[in-house]
Amino acid sequence: MLDTVYRDFGTGYMPRWHGDIIDPGAAYLADPRHTLLVALDPDGEVVATAALDSRGPAHPPNPRDLAARYPSGRTAQLRRVYVRPAHRRRGLARRMVRELLGFAAADGGYTAVYLHTDPAVPGAEPFWRSLGTVVRDEREQEREQGGGFGVVHFEVALPSSS
């Protein structure tokens, strides 16, 4: 996960945004409604991650109306869906997201699945467009009003738990 924030995002580690990366156990394993998936190659090297938690998008930095639309506790937020470049385009991320969606459906307490992505990351935006619906594209806000972080916010359909 740290590789991704340095290589793909170009931001490096930022505590207010990436604290879960430093302590994934507390963020994703301590709460039974949260989970973290990790894919390993045959040598035991981490090649992909995907996580889910019950925290909706915080305002700030996210727009106030999105925080209200996707409240914590009722929203399953997909996070840290990262695949190392050498392992992309093999269906790994799609499989991990399918597992996370099944986890959210089995929980029974989630009413929505939300995520946001950085469209500058190669392949990220087309991948999420293939799975979800855009609810806000901050690049449009930047063009019209200035401000925003250029991220794209998505909702993904919550599968039935049956």
C-alpha cells in the first residue's frame, strides 16, 4: 500500500489520509464489519490489497453532500484496492472487489457501497466505471469553480445477501 501512495499517487505517506496503511490491523481487522484482503504471489510477495470499512467519506476533505449521502455505519467504503503493475489486467482486483461486496452484503447493515479514486492512477477510473456509477467527478468542479482534489466518487451496487 505504501508503494502505491509513492509510485501511483506521487504524494508519499500523509498521516491524515494514510494512517490505515501504517496500522491495517486496527483499521481493518479489529472491527468485525471491516476486512482486508491480501493477495500473495507464489514467493509470498504481496501483489494486491483490497479493504472495506464502515466509515463513509469524511467532510472535509470530501464534499458535504457526499458525506451526508454515505453516512458512516450504513456505508461500506471500498479502500486500498491496489494491484502491483506487473500483476494488473488479470482479474485480481475484480475478484477481490467481488469478495468485498459479498462481505458487505453478508453483514446486512450496509445500505450503500462507496469509493473514490484518483483518475491519474493508470487503469483506475475505467476499472471503477466498469463496476459502479459515478456520483461526483471533482474534475468537473475544478473546471467550473476551482477547488476539489480531482478525485472521482463512485457508488457500487450492493449485492443481495441471498
